[in-house]
Amino acid sequence: MSATPDTIVLVHGFWVTPRSWEHWITHYEKKGFRVLAPGYPGFEVEVEALNANPDIITAVTVPGIIAKFEAQIEALPEPPIIIGHSAGGAFTQVLLDHGYGAAGVAMNSAPTEGVRVVPLSQVKSTLPVLKSPANRHKAVGLSLEEWKYAFTNTFSDEESKALYERYHIPANGGILWGSVLANFQPGHQDTWVDYHNDSRAPLLFISGSEDHIMPPSVQRSNAAHYKSNTITEHIEYDGYAHLLPAQKGWEEIADHALDWALRHAR
């Protein structure tokens, strides 16, 4: 049996940076864990710099993101716990499928290839990008109103605005378009995983009941796709929006995710 993981790797999603994990980093470090929260390639700069120069965002690819995280994990002495949010949840699944991690947690996760559930609230949330094929070559931001609907619909207006100003950056339109088209193109696409991979580390899906952009039905379907002889579970937290890591009460969810991962770590 391997040693208990002492490192946690946090994987952020789109429209935000590693800054969105700031409270979780401190929380887990106080518990004695080493916490890594890498940015995507080029995202080593701050939110303000990415908003000023979105060309960095348009240069990002999913294989590039995965390769960066794999390199950082390979450098660790023991497999870490991997926790991803939103698109980071999909990337967490890919990393686990590639043999990385002692256990994984995917929160309000974007789906991996083959999950065809598309709730209407998800369509509305991603419309700023998907309304035009031209956005496949752009970095597309959200207005405050669009952010409120997609990320912080259960937050006060004041909280939503403060988090928008602190966390929001444009998202890579090409990757979002690619995720939509993945189920309609031949061959394996960037977010393909082997749902029958028996050697994959245990995986927990966490959903917020009020999430507009990645509602629980998406995670339930994603979890149901796994047919492997390894642990895959799903839990739903009532009253939580997409930006779950910043919503009041997040500590309970952070602790549950960690406790589950430690119990099931391979």
C-alpha cells in the first residue's frame, strides 16, 4: 500500500486562474499538506495581466494543459490528491485516466468526451462563446451579468461583483468549441478518457444543486459513464452555485473532498 498522500494538486477551470483556489490553498496548508495550484501554460502571471493580454489565453491547448500538470505531478515523490473545478474537473479525469494521482475529486465538473447531457442553463451560460464560430479563435470574457448567471447566481450582487473583479479572465473559445464538437467528430478528442480503465484512481464528483453552467445532471451522467472496476461516486450539495470554492460554507466541502480522497487513496 502506498503512503498517505501529503500533496494536493488543485486544477482551476475556465474564466478564472489559480487565484480562485486562494482560500483552499490556505485551508489545506494549515492542515499540513503541500498544496500546488499551477496555472495553465502562460498563466503564471496575475489576473490583471491576463485581462490586459488575452493572447496568452488563446495560445493554450488542452494537451498543453495536461502535459504541464503531468510534468509537475511526475516530479513529486508520491502520487498526490488531485482536485479540479469546472474544466479542471474534466482535466482531473484525464489525469487520473493517464495514471496520475492517488485519488481525484471533480467539482461542478465539465464533462469528458461522450457525455451528451446539455441542460438549457448550460447553453445560456456558454452562449457568450458559442453564439459565434468566430469565437473559436478568440479569448471571450463574460460581462458581470453573464458571470452572475453562470458562476454566482446564489451570491449577493456585491459578492458577485467583488469576485468578478478578483477572479474573472476571458476563456479560450477554441477549447470550448472543441468540447462541444468532441462528441460529433471521429476518433478520440482532447477530453477522451477510458471509462473501462480499472487501474484509474478513485474519483468523487461533487455537484452544487444550483449550478447553471455545469448542473448536477452533467456530473451524474459523467459518473454513470464509468464502467471500470474502481470507485466512482457522486455527491450533491444543496444551494451551491458554480463558483462553489468561494461560496459561504466551502470549508465543509473542502474537508469532505479531502477526507474522501484520503480514505480512498490508492
